[in-house]
Amino acid sequence: MKLSVVIPAHNEEGCVRSTVEALVDALASEGIPHEIVVVNDSSTDGTEEILKGLSEAFASVRYVNNRPPNGFGFAVRRGLECFEGDAVAIFMADASDSPADLVSFYRTMLAEGVDCVFGTRWSRGGKTIDYPLHKRLLNRFANHFVRALMRVRCDDVTNAFKLYRREVIEGCRPFLSHHFNLTVELPLKAVIRGYSYVVIPNSWTNRTSGVSKLKIKEMGSRYLFIVLYCLLEKWLSRGDYRREEEP
């Protein structure tokens, strides 16, 4: 099974090189067939030059430019339009996600035969390093709200770092989210539309360079919109979008 990794990157010259190199090293050392697709989201720093060098240095790395409209959701959607693997993971350019965890996600998907692997930073075995307190409080409130409302097993729905088979991505279209709320739309649609999933622990490390693109004050209503949209689909679609089970 070929693994694709989509990395959205906007002005990440301080960390994207080390992030990609660590991924290539981890996946190659484990013998995992892979490609890494970095989406340059109209960066104004040296990000694109670094990506050119990485694509020349590693056969498994390529980059695409995301033209306006820009933003996290549009950049991820651009990557999801052009990946070539049998499964795809969304991975952060700031090295907050762990290559070792991605290997674990991949092995779990193969061993369990599931359609999706969702990580959790908050259950036993998960961990966070230098997670800001105010973000932690907001994260736990939001995730407990989503979990109770949608009745999903995952307690870390808002984390972008998840692994999906290609058919899940195709089966969850069309995507509505323009911003970080795509991280909620993808897993909720996957669950509502009948795809199987497993939840395993993973780690998260706060960035040491660059600036976070998540603007909490701007995202609250957008997260709520997509959660309510998914809830309406669950209640009112009568299973019209639900995957047909194989005999």
C-alpha cells in the first residue's frame, strides 16, 4: 500500500526542510512505499526555494503551488486533489506531528484492515509537549462537545493528523471547509458515511520556529458551522451518503 503524505505549508522556511527530511528518513527506513506532497500556500518567504531543493534531492518528494484563494483548508484540499497513493495522511509542516506515529498509523491500518486511523493526544499513551494552556482548555471543551453531539469514539477530532484510505477521501466529497475546520469535516463525514476507523495514541510537539496559522477567535463559528452541517447530514440524509457495505 503506497502512502501519501500531504503537508500544507505557508511561510515555513524555518522548519519545512527538517520536517520533510525526517519523514523521508522514517518512511524509507521502514520500507514503506510513499510520496510526500507539500502544498506551498502562496508563501512569501524562502519556502518554495527549499521545496525545490527537496524535490530534487528526494525522488519521493514533490510540491505543488496553491493559488488563491489561500488558507489551510484550501491548501489541504489542493493536496487531496493530486495525491497518488492508496492512503493519505495530513501532516503539519511545523514538525508538531511525529514521523514515528505516522509509521504506527500505517501499520495499524494494514493490520486492522480499517478505512481510517485517528490519533488521540489525550488518551493513555498519547502526549503533548509545550501545549499552551489556553489552547488545551479550548481543545478539550471543543472535542468533548463534538464527541457528545456526534457520538464518535475519538476524543481528538480537531487534530488534523489522521490517515485515510483513498476511497474515504473520494467518498467524503464535496468538501465545504476553507480553513482549519476541514480537520473536523473530514473525520466526521468519514464516520457518518460508514467508513471504519480505529483510534490510537499519538504525540504532539509545539513548533519551535515560525508562527501558528490557527486564529482561534476567527475559527469558533466555522467549527460550529461544520459540526452542525455534519449533524444535519447524520439526522436528515437517511443514509443517502452512506457507503454500501461489501457483501
